[in-house]
Amino acid sequence: MNKALLALIVAPLFAVSATYAVADDTPTASAEMIKEYTEMCVNWAKDDDVSNTELNAYVLKCVNDELESEGYKKVSSVKI
């Protein structure tokens, strides 16, 4: 009885962990799309008076926000 109860408790935990172990099938954005978002975000940074020291972080976050909202994978860096 105890083994059956333990199995009922543990089985859902394995199912949840298996769900997270499945490969991420989010599409990767094209280089052209990333370039367009980068240019757009640089323009927004100018409008927001972002300093040069904060520019890269601002643009990277902006680009990743745009990519994520469109269902694409985030990038680790952008070329400004």
C-alpha cells in the first residue's frame, strides 16, 4: 500500500520534470529581423536619451522583448 501511494505521489513529479526536459521548439529569428529590431531599438534609445554606457544593455533588452513578443528565441548579444 505504501509503495502504491508513493508511486502516485512521485509520478506527477516525473511528468512535470519530463515536460521541462523536452527541447525548446521556439523558432530562431532571422539575422535580418534581428538587425531591424536592433535599428528600431537604437532609435528608441536615442528618443529616450539613453547614455552610451547603457546603450548596449538597453538595446539587447529591447530586441529580446520584441523577439519574445513575436514568439522567437532571445539572443545573447546584438551588434550596434
